[in-house]
Amino acid sequence: MTEQRNGDGLPALLGAALREAAVDDEAERRAVAAFRRARDSGTRATSPRREDDWRPGVG
């Protein structure tokens, strides 16, 4: 990894992350609706993987 000395390093990255980006409201509505349909369907396509279960004493 190379160090940037021209002022475009971390401050520029943090600034870009904090700036509000344009959001496609219709795309966001479709994504939320799809998530809610999947959540409310009551079926799970897959079981959680053991490595994704971080509860103590499980696995």
C-alpha cells in the first residue's frame, strides 16, 4: 500500500464517506419491499452457516 502525500488520502476518503450521496428513492422502495416479502414469507432458503453463528457455546 502506498502512502499518498498529495492531500487525497484519508481526509478525502472520510469526506467522501460523510457526504450525502444521491439516493434513488424508487430503487430503495423496491429493495425494502423485496426484503419485507422475503422476511414475511416464513420460509428460509438456507440455514445459517456455523461460522456465521457467533453465539457463545454454539457450534
